[in-house]
Amino acid sequence: MKIFLDTASIDEIKKANGVIPLDGVTTNPSLIMKEGKDYKETLKEITKIVDGPISAETISPDAASMAREGKDFAKIHKNIVIKVPMTPEGMKACRILTAQNIRVNTTLVFSANQALMAAKAGTFLVSPFIGRLDDIGQTGMDLIREIKTIYSNYGYRTQILAASIRHPIHVKEAALIGADICTLPYKVFEQLFQHSLTDSGIKKFLDDWDKLQKGLKK
Ligand code: G3P
């Protein structure tokens, strides 16, 4: 499974990419607002750090303007992928951009039928939002399972990008189901490396090593 970071923080991207090579990055208006920086400049900087799909989100209401925005973002770098919302206008924009060899990430996907429509519109990535479904009392992970089944039933090549990830269990379950990509907030990325038995194991080895050194000195 590919690991993307869901952030617009250059610092977080550099730190994570220093640990394992990130496969891509996803951004959105809320994440860029948190950083308070220029969107295009930030995207340009990200493309210099990570060699993989970097999602940039459109904010226009209609297909023609979304496509215009998308074309503008796409000029930044060949790895830029354009995020459009799962709406009929978003799907029209997806078709326009895809026809011009600009890859699309269909975002804000909350049902299997939406994911089916996105694949039919030719989207490169589909982003089901797991955590937000959990928030309203549904089982977000069921959606990943349904999309996986539908896409393999018909051989759609759209990649499933599990988004709105809130904790490591989401990551493990997405991997077990066979999601192509998981996009992680930095906090969840850090959690993937942690285990209390690893910490206590390191401590025990170091303590025993110290005891051995002290014994040898006698
Ligand atoms: O980037 C889209 C998605 O991952 C947002 O997650 O936590 O705002 O639901 P969240």
C-alpha cells in the first residue's frame, strides 16, 4: 500500500520523508489555511521533496472553472493531481482534465455509487473519507471494502485512496482490504512506528548492556 501524507506542512513532509520515502501528498483548502501560506508556492515546494502524486484541490463551483483552476495547478509540476469534488460538475471537470492528460483525484466520496461514478468519469484516484463516516455513526471502512469489490468486479483502474484517516487501526484495515493508498495526518504517521514493547525492549537491552559494562570494569 502506498503511503501519502495528508498535510500542507513542509516541515511534516520533510520529517516523514526522511523516515520512509513518501509515495505522495494530499492537500486541501483547510490544510493550507492551517499553514497560512501561498497555495501554489507550497505545492511547488512539496514537488521538490516528494516524487509522487501531489493533490491540489479546486474550489470553483462549476466544471469549466474547476478545469481552468486544475490546468493552472497542473502547470506547477507533472506530479500535480487535481482534486475535484464528487458532484456532477466535478465529474464533468474530471472528464475535461483527464482528456488533457491531467490526472484527477475525486474527493469527498461517501458512498460506493459515488465511487462507481467517479471511476466511470475516468478519475485517477478516488478519495473515500473514512473518519467522517465514522463520525456520523457509520462504519467508514465498509466503504473501502465495497469500492474494492466493485472496482475489481469490473476491472476499473482507478486507485482507492483511503482518506480522513484518524488512527492506526484505519491504516491496518485499509491495508488488509487492499486500498491502493492511505493518506495520513502526520500524527497517525508517527503512531505507525510506536509500540510499548519496542520501547521497553530497547530499555531492557540498554540496561543489561550497562550492567555488563559495570561488571567488566570490576
Ligand atoms: O484530505 C482529505 C481528508 O483526508 C480530510 O480528513 O480529517 O478532515 O476528515 P479529515
